[in-house]
Amino acid sequence: MSGAPKPVFVDPLPSWNEGTTKATILDFVRRVTIEDSSDYVPPSERIATFDNDGTLWCEQPTFVQGFFLLDRVKTITTEQPELAEQQPFKAVLENDKTTLATFGKKELVALVFATHTGMTPEEFRTIVQTWFDSAMHPRFHRLFRECVYQPQLELLDYLRANGFKTFIVTGGGSGVVRTVAESIYGIPPEQVIGSSSKTTLEWRDGKPVLVKQPELNSFDDRAEKVVNIELHIGRRPILAFGNSDGDLAMLQYTAAGTGARLALLLHHDDSDREYAYDRDFHFSPLREALEEVPKLNGGHIVSMRQDFKQVFPFS
């Protein structure tokens, strides 16, 4: 007598090692999606927010947009040679680390405005897409768009399969990330929140066009991430994932809501397969969050070394 065939279990997160972290994620999704569960959350409220740099793709030896900015400086100074002798462009072109170390927000903003504005969003997206089609990571010798974390791609797919709406909330420029987020992560541009310059409506040849202006609109970091979540989403996330102190406010805001919550912090502790860094990373340190996230409701530290079975799709 043969019984009914046993159902085949398909692991939705095969690039995650078995352990507490993976079990916590699976249990959380189960609890918020089963209708008779006391933690059930309607699909309309299943909001998940992810930082991008260092959370979804590699941010070492510097941010992806840092490499993009360098190439844009080279292009701009070729078109306008007089800029090559002016700071901050001169230091960037000469890789003058002593001078670069003295740069603050003023110099960075000057570089971004000179290379990212004065054009329509469509023109900018064409520049970004062309760059991503050929730009390579200096260590892994793969396209930057390939240097994304395979476990995170699986997590995004798993959440969406269970009725979640996934958002990117990044300190990086929204125009850059929106250009590639859908093809890389399956996240459409309207679900990407990031830093931005002001944009104005102008008339050219009798047609209305938007033009990116050299004026900061929003620097989407720390508390500003929470402000922009309310502004652009209008719902508090029930799951948030970050990797630095710049994400702590978003994780705290998520954890402070009622019901089941999951606030995940990725710790880069794998120098063999990627990079190991935290407190001393100049651009986006991980100091306070490393201590505070475990204290949060649903707070959990994710170890790249222990929890990621595979780091990159090409690993």
C-alpha cells in the first residue's frame, strides 16, 4: 500500500546557512503571513526597507557611486579642462590622498553637483546605464552590478513571494540607484528612496522637461531616512535591513512599531570572501548600531561570515 507522496520542501533561502538568523527570518515571515496567527499582518502593511550600499551590494573599497563619480570627474574635466586645475577636481584626478583627506561635505557636494546636475533625469539615466554596462570592481573583476549579495537577492524574492512590498532606502543618489534597481533587485524606481538634488520644470523647444539643479534636496541618511519613509511610503516598515550607523534610525523606527518586527543589521566580518570592517570605516562606520540593534524588538545581527553560505552570485 503506497501512501500519498510527501511534499517536497523547497528552501527559499539556499544561500543562507542554517542557524538562528535564517530560522528567525523564516519564522517571522511565517508568523506575519498566516491569517490565524496572532502576528498576522495584512499584505498592504507588509513593508520591508533595505539600505543599499553594504546591505545589498558591495561598498568596498569605496561606494559604487564613488567610482562613478571619479569617472564622471574625468569626463567633465576633459570637456572643461580649466576644472582640472581647480579643487576639488584636481585632487580627485591626481589621487592626492593628503588633500582628499581634508575634504568635507562642501567638496563632496561640489563634485556631485558638477557631475550629476544640469541635465534632464533621462539624460542622467543614460549616462548611469552606460557606466554600469562596463564598470568593473577593482578586486573581483566583475561588473559592479554583479557584486550584489546572493542571499539578499533570495531574501527580496522570498519577501515579495509572501506579499511584501520591498523598498530601497539609501544614502546614495536616488537617480543612480533607480536606474539599475529593477534589473538587479526587481525593485522598481518608484520604490527607491535616496539622496537627491533639487529638480525644476523648464520649457525647451515648447516642451516641459525636468532639469536637475546644483542644489541639495535631501541627504537620505540617519534620521532623514525615517523622515523620507513617511514622506514617500506613508507606512512604518515591519522589516528593515541595514549595515551601518546611518541605518540605525530606520531600524529603531521599524522596531518601535506594534506587532511582530524584524530589524536586521549586516556585519561585514568576512575578509576572505568580501571585506571585514565596522567601527573604523570612514564613510559609513558601524559603531553605535552594533551595540544597539540587539536590544531592539526583533533586532538581530547578521554575520556575513557565519550566515552567508554564498556571498556573490558568481561565488
